[in-house]
Amino acid sequence: MIDSKLPNVGTTIFTVMSQLAAETGAINLSQGFPDFDGPQALRDAVCRHITQGHNQYSPMTGLPALRQQVAAKIARSYGREINPDSEITITPGATQAIFCAIHSVIRPGDEVIIFDPCYDSYELAVELSGGRCVHVQLGADDFSIDWQKLTDALSPRTRMIVINSPHNPSGALISR
């Protein structure tokens, strides 16, 4: 028998919502399951790149040209210069990016503050890193942060606070 180091996180809300949507014939808005075709120009570009041999693994940090374009977009949008070679990493998706960010910082015994409700991958990444999640409930009416609750949750072992805006899963914007 293999002794897994994965924590027992049970069934996620996304699994429950997907099952309910399938059972009732509802549109599943719980996860990124688009059931429509993307823009034709994008589909054509993907096909063109595949037939030109652009279908191999990319460098671990992402294609240099893509990182340069991301840095240029940040400069245009925010007036901030970012080094594409040392400050930008391209990942195949948000979940891997979240896992890598948490896993690179959190050590056994560290605490990570996460706001509830939260994206279910945060807790798994923290636990696999040996850390412990400290949950802070967001406001029930508007999913706002109660800054006093956050202050009360801080401890000498707090190493990270996960803040995302727009908030997942509520979509609320954190304005201050």
C-alpha cells in the first residue's frame, strides 16, 4: 500500500457543484468548463502553430518572447519595469502558479492566512508544504476583508497572506 503525503481534503465544492449541475441539467458555472468555441482567429492561430511544429515543451519559465510581452504589458498598464528573465514565470495554469508560489515560500510550521470562502487549491498547497492554514471569514454581504479579524489572525508564525482580487470564488474586488 502506498502511503500518500496528500492531505485528506475530502470532496471539493467544485466536485459537488459539477455533480449537481449534471444531475439537474443546469449550466455549470462552478469551474472553467466552457462549452463554446473560442474565437475563430484564435483557433486558426493554434492550428497554424501546431502544424509549424510549435508543439513541444516550452522552457520551464516560459517562452522568452512571451515573458517579454508580459513585461511590456505590465510597463504599459502600470508604469512598472519588470525584468522578464528574472521576475516573470509562465505556468500552464493558475493552480500550478499558486502551488509553486506557496511551496517556494512555506516551510513546516509556517502559517498562511487565507480568506473564506476561498479557492480550494490554497489549502492543499499549504498543507503539502508543511504549513497550516489560518482562516479569516470575509464579510457575508460584500466579501470584504475585516482588517481587525486579519490583525487578530496574525502570529509570529504567519509567513504569507493570500489575497486575490477579483476574489475567487466570489468575484468581489478588494478596494482597500
